[in-house]
Amino acid sequence: MELSYSRPLRLVRSFFLIFVLSLIVPTKALYFYIEGTTPKCFYEELPKDTLVVGHYQASQYDAAINTFAPNPDIGIFISVDETFDNDHRVVSQRGSSGGRFTFSAADSGEHKICFTPSHATSSAGWLSSGQPVGGIKLSLDLAIGETSAIESVDKGKIADIVVKVKEMNGRLQDIRREQVFQREREAEFRDQSETTNARVVRWTLVQLVVLGITCAWQLSHLRAFFIKQKLT
């Protein structure tokens, strides 16, 4: 049973190792402003077979509250082009105001990653310093590298795995408590059985002694009776 209990522990350590590795994946977190539906692009030099996972969230400037706020009506078009191969497009994805995109670099070279808002107004936002900026604020979190495959799993799924592992540990603890309880019950039952058997043996011995005394008394009585009959 100890062997079967140690396997889930190794599973827990494996999940923990994956979680730690996910923390050391090279990541880039940034945000930038976009004016209306003007594309916003930046360039990234990527080695061959490098996996890139990006999470983005767009918010629009709201003059009523003088800050940027989420707007579900905004759409984001994402494109990734290989500038070294005549702008060959490897990603063409249209999503909502927030989401995720992934791609793998087929060859080494410079890649152009662009974000184009849709259904966005042209109103401009303002920084706290008073400097005008674009009406759309796009927050971007990039995980770059082969080990970023770990990041391709949603954080929610990792949280679910952690919860399931905790539930598994809880069930294992319940099983161990049940086993300890059963062993205690078995020991108690064994003690009761041994006590009962000892009492049965003692009672049997007492009965044998009484029976032996009774037989001896009867034999003595019969002998005296026969001797008395012969004398008469």
C-alpha cells in the first residue's frame, strides 16, 4: 500500500516541477496605444521551431470616466508575417477584445507581429501627464521559446490540475485514515476474540474439573454401597 501511495506523491512533484518550469519561461509583458483602426506592429527575431504564445487584452478610452475600460464590441485582428520570406503570412487570426494566439517559427528570421482593432472609435485617450495617446490600449503578454509550450496550457487549466492534485491528496489521506481505522477495528476484534476464546477454554477446564470431581464422588459412593451390600 505504501508503494501505491508514493505514486501520487511523485505525480504531485511532477506537476510542481512543470509549474516551476512555466515560471522561468522567457516572457515579455508590455502595452501600447493604438489610434482608431490603425495597425500596430513590432518585430521579433525568432530562431527556427520557436513556439510563441501571446495573451492580449484591449481596452478603449472612456471620456465619461477619463480612463481606459474594457469594451466587448472591439475586435482585434492579429497577423504574423515572415519579413525574410517576402512577408509570408503565418498567422491571420480575428478575435475578440481579449484572447490568445500561438504560432511556431518555421524558419529563423525576423517576424512582424501586427494588431489591428476593429469597431473602434477614433477618440484619443490621455495620459496622466496630459499627453494624448491612442484611443485603444492593448496589453500584451508574450511567452517565447521551446519551453513556452508549457504556457500554451491556460492558467485556468493549471489551476484545475492543482485543485485535482489537492483533491487526490485529500482522498489519499481519507484512504489512509480509513485503513488506520480498519486496522484498529481488526486489532480490537482480535483482542475480543482472544479474550472470548480464553474464557471458553477456562470454562471448559472448570467443567472438566467439576465433571471429574463428580465422577470420583459417584465412584466412591458406589464402592461404599457395594461393600455395604456384601457385608449384609
